[in-house]
Amino acid sequence: MKKLFIYFLTISLFTLCKKQEVDSIIINSNTYTVNDNFDKIEAFAIKDGKFLAIGTNEEITKNYVSSTVIDAKKQTIIPGLIDAHCHFYRMGLQQQKVDLTGTKSYDEVLQKLVAFQKEKQTNFITGRGWDQNDWDVKEFPTKEKLDKLFPNTPVAIGRVDGHALLVNQAAINLSKISKNTKVSGGEIIMKNGEITGVLIDTAMDFIQFPGTSKEEAIQGLLDAQKISFSYGLTTVDDAGLDRNVIELIDSLQQVGSLKMRIYAMVSGDKQNQIDYYIDNGKIKTDRLNVRSFKVYGDGALGSRGAAMRKPYSDRENHFGALIYAPKRYQEIAKQIADSEFQMNTHAIGDSANTWLLKTYKNVLKNKKNRRWRIEHAQIIAKEDFAKFDNILPSVQPTHATSDMYWAEDRVGEERIKGAYAFKDLLKSYGKIALGTDFPVEQVNPFLTFYAATIRKDINNYPENGFQMENALSREETLKGMTIWAAYSNFEENEKGSIEVGKFADFVILNQNIMEIEGSEIPKTKVILTYLNGEKVY
């Protein structure tokens, strides 16, 4: 009997020793791997921050052992989400300013400014988020009421898209703007020969904002990280950063206080920044990737700054404008094409898209796998869709559901057919990268998922969806928020799917976004977010 006990003990120890010890094991899950076959699995094992094995509960528990075993209780797990176009740093800074998002009138904007100043007593009031298209009076505001409320304190508040600014006279006095100031690539809105206070695109550059301290910048990044993790984001593509901010991000990541993975697009509006990064080469760590430039092609549709081939349907003889002269885009593109870097250009109007596609095509001849991106790709002429065959579309689905109430008024019934055409863009390139453009839109990626697939607002409008011929399937949408977004960053071999050898970035959800009723998608919540196998939310 004693020999038999020793025999079974030996067998048990031998079996246990055969199991590989890992950092953590997840079992009983409904996991969408988003691999090539879009396989679903029950369990996976993590070691050293990467997925070591995936499979069934039996396969994983038979071969691996860990002191940390997470029972997912059949909850849905997806790869860590990637926002392919956002303004992470800007959103963080905005937490320290007046938030005007969702205001329903100019008077409500003014009330928020008064309340903010009563509490903060700042020397220069800044904020962002107003959108005149959400007001009963859908016209740009003017500065008279601002001047009365804040005669001596400069005020500069940005439109939700960041392409228009409302300023008071105190801010104008600091800037030295006059009604005779010449602007290229933007506009100082005038009325009856006087400055209204609304500045469009490059005209905003005249305003002298107070600087951001290092402490404010750090807090902004940490605030943005906390918010992003709560929505299951594990990588963000920050579209347009200056060198000093990129270096701050790198330093915070090196000491471990900033864990978010960041694909940093260098702001291409400064020639010295383009020269610096091209001369010094790409930067790549596990959490930071600097290998692209963000360039502005035109303005926004909401402020009528997007460059159109024909006049706006709701403003006579107005076309919007390119930010730079056409030749300047050729110069920038040629310099970047001769380097290892990627060019990602904001293009909303059909004229801007036409010119940028032509420019890209000319400089990329015989250059393979460059993955240059058109950011937004919002209004596309019918003949230009085919030109996306080797140009990657990076779009933000919630722009469609935010703009659908008034977009046709701007561009007319013919041009709207080529607007927010995600399916057509996907057919041309074969992949599509999805983001939010936050803080222009909400951070919530499940609103992205909803807008891409259901194409309605959260009040179920319109009843049959907005231009449903360009809706994406749920599988396409999840790919656009994970593996295709990773591909757009040259990172598909390290993230974007739950596969052996990739970073253990994943999210546990409270419901299955791949199967629930469409109307339930916006109610999706993140239960847990993991990055490198570490719980970060």
C-alpha cells in the first residue's frame, strides 16, 4: 500500500512538473482572437507580457500552471483596442480647461465660461467643444457678449473640430490682428466690415495662447491615459505632436508612469521637425513608435474650411481652402518619400482628397509597402475611390453620425453620396483603420463600433440608418479597431490580435458586441483592461 501511494505521488509530481509555469491564465472566456481566421477560443496563457499559448480550457490547463488564474465566466474578450486617429495629449490638457462639448446654445457656452472663471480666476480663458450646428441658431457666434462679460480677460475657445476659434477683443488686442490682416489657408470672419471674433484654420495661429507648464503636460498625459484605459484602449495614434511632447512621453514611459502605447505622428507643420526626425531616424520601443508625420491638407466641413471642388451648397462662391499652397504638399511628400517615414494627411473636402491622392501617387512610384494614410477621407469624388488601391484610408465613423444632420446641406445631394463611404474605401484598399478623433468626438470606442455598423445616433435616428450601403460588418469593424489599425502603424506582428508571441493586450467586456442587438452596442462597458498582461483598468 505504501509503495502504491509513493507511485501515485510520483506520477502526480511528474505530471505537475510537465506543466509550464506562466504569469497568468485566462479560462472560460468567449475570446475573439481576430487572427486570420477570426477564430474564437476559450483560454490563453501569458508569460513575460506576451501571449504564450491559446486554445481550449483543457489545452491550457493541461499544459500550464499559474498562481493567477482568471475565470472569465463566459464574458467576451477582444484584443486591446487601437484608436487609429485621436488627439490623446490634447484631450488630456482639455481636462484642465473649459469643456464646452454638448452645449446647445451660445448662451450655454457663456454660462459655462462665467462659471469656470468664477472658480478658476485665470488670466486667459481657454476651452473647446462648441458646435454651432448643435444650436437652434446654426450660425457662427460673434464676440460682442464675450467682450461685455470679459472686457479685460482674453478668451479663446475652440470649435469641437479644432478648426475654428472664437476670441474676444482682449485676445485680439494681444494678437495684433486687424481687419486688414491677410490670411492664407484660413479666414478671419468679418461682418459689416468688422471682425466677428471667429478665426478659421491658419487664422487661429495669430492668437498668443499661454504656454503649458511641464507639470500641466504630465498631468494631461496621465489624465488621458486613465480615461483611455477605462474604454479598453491600449494603443492610441496621436495625430500631430511636437518634439518636446514626444520626448516627454518617452521619458514618462521609460520610468513606467505612462504605460499607454502611443503611435506618435510628428506634427508636420514645422519644417525643422520634419528635418530633425528624418535626419535622426525612426524611434521604436515597446510603447512608443515614431515613424510618421501628420500634415494638414484642409480644414473641417463643419466650419466650411474643407477644400471643395465646387462651392459649398450653403455658402455662395465659397470653396474652403488647402492649408498650404499645392506645391508645398509636393515638397513635403517628396522629402518624406525619400525617407523611411510615413505621411498621414488630414483631407476632408473632395478637392483636398484629390490633390493629396495625386501627390502621394507621384512620389510613391515604385515604392512598396509605404502604407501612407489619408486621415478622415471624408468627401471623395467618385473617380477617386480607385486611387485608394495603395493609399490607406483612416476614418472616424462617429463623424458620419455627428455630421449627418447637416452634411448634405453643406455639399448637396450628389456629393453626399461619396461622403463617409467606409465600405467603398475598404473595397479599394482591402483594409480600413478606425479611430475617433477624440476629443472632437467622444473617446468611447463602442460608439465607433455602433456608428460603423448601425450608422445611427443613440436615439435610433435615422430609422433605417445613414447611407447604409457604406456600413461595415461587425467583423470588419473589429478588425479596423484592432489588427487593421495595427497594420496602419506597421505593428501587426506585435499587436492587434490575440496570437502567440504578441503583446498580451486585451479587454474583457460586459456583453458580446459581435452578437447583441445593434441598439445595445452603445451600452457596452469595459470590465477589465490588460496591457502586457498587467491589469491597467
